[in-house]
Amino acid sequence: MQTKLQSIHAQPHLKTPNKIFSTLNQNNQTNQQSSAGKIKRLVLTQEGRTKLNLFQDKEFYAYPRLVTHVDDGFISTLTKLHRERLRPDSEILDLMSSWVSHLPNDVKYKRVVGHGMNAQELAKNPRLDYFVIKDLNKDQLFEFESCSFDAVLCTVSVQYLQQPEKVFAEIFRLLKPGGVFIVSFSNRMFYEKAISAWREGTAYSRVQYVVQYFQSVEGFTEPEVIRKLPASNDEENSPAGWIMKLFGLFSGSDPFYAVIAYRNFKPTYDN
């Protein structure tokens, strides 16, 4: 089901990078490309995919929640990351989105498509050109053509995916070569709707799960992990704390985690 807010009829556009760091071996490129996007292995057990709340997701998300699920410090860090990693000419898919996309207000992107479970929330998001409604725990395939997007974002929602390997494989299909997938999260969740592996995990294991989701799909670059953790008073005033603050590793807010990977290669641009 697709609800249009504003129709966009733009041809897919990929900014050609000046240099690329390729994960493909040129001598064996044909063989590797043929398996690109395929799931190499499953990360989660069946038990790890279970939820406490067994009601249909569409029922749980039927009522709009026009709130932010992380604090201002997290949002500021995420918006800065988006500014650094997303080019203004990008076509973006905001996966599992809501009424706000945490994109820089002063940057105009070529196209931003939203996805979520609540039409009222998505309709209030001013950054979306249009949106689609889909339950990814039931159907992991979108109707978009392959290589449709320069970037895909998943913000504080990866913990609800019961079939993350299939979702990440579908995102690989949707990304253009060199396209980026940014998965960000904190320690907050709807506890009863998060999967068992996430609920029972630690901060470290949750990061590792997302890293493994990327690694389970053939063709993603090696995942990059970004952490920005809040400091306790004792830590903040210690010598190590001063060094951490100097390099911006203490955020003083919700813990921030992002795992980032690219389809096939990471492009670099000369500004």
C-alpha cells in the first residue's frame, strides 16, 4: 500500500565518485556480483526472534505516537551524522520512519521516501515526498526497483525486526552501488515489541547483532561502528574523562550507536 503526499517522477541519479574503495576483487568480479545481496547465513535463532507482545504489529502501531523516542543529545548527534554522510543530491529511503526524520533542516535532498506502520505519523513528516505502509515482519520486499536509493536510514527501530537478514538483503537490492545504509539506535525500546535477542542482550551484543546483520548479506562493505556514550560524574571528571570529552566521546545524553555499511564500495568525493 502506498500513500502519496507529493508525487515525484525523477530518474534515478548517482553522483559519480572521484575515487572508490572497492570490496570487489576485480579478478573475480563476475562471480562475486552474482552472489551479491544473497543471505550467507542466519544471525538469529528462532527463539531470538520472538516478542513478548504477540498481537499483530499493525494493531500495536495503529495509534499515532507523535513523540521522539530519544533525547536531544542523541538527535543532535544523529542529525550531524546525516549531514556528514548524506549528499544533497541523494535519494533517501527512511525505513521504519515516523513524524520526524532527523535530517538537517537546511539541506534539500533530491527525494525522501518514508516507510512505516502508521499513516498519520508519516503524513505529518515534512521531509517526506511520499511514504509507504508495510509490516516488515510479514513482508520484507518493497515494490521499488533495484538500485533506487543512494541512502537508507533506520533510526531506533532495528530492534523490532524479526527477519533482519531478509530486510538487510532487501536494502542491499534497493541501494545503488556505493549507497549507504545507516542504522542508529540507543538503549530505549518498546520492551514488549523488541525481539528476545535484543531485550536480553547488552549494549555490546546489540551492536554486534547489527554488525552481523550486515555481514550476513553478501556485498556490504565491512560495517563501521560509531559510539557516543554518556558519562557519569566520576568518569567525566577523571583524566580519562577529560580526554574523552576532548574527542567528543562523552555525549551527556542517551547512548548513541550507529552501524554503517555501503553496497559494494565506499565512495569518496572531492568537495
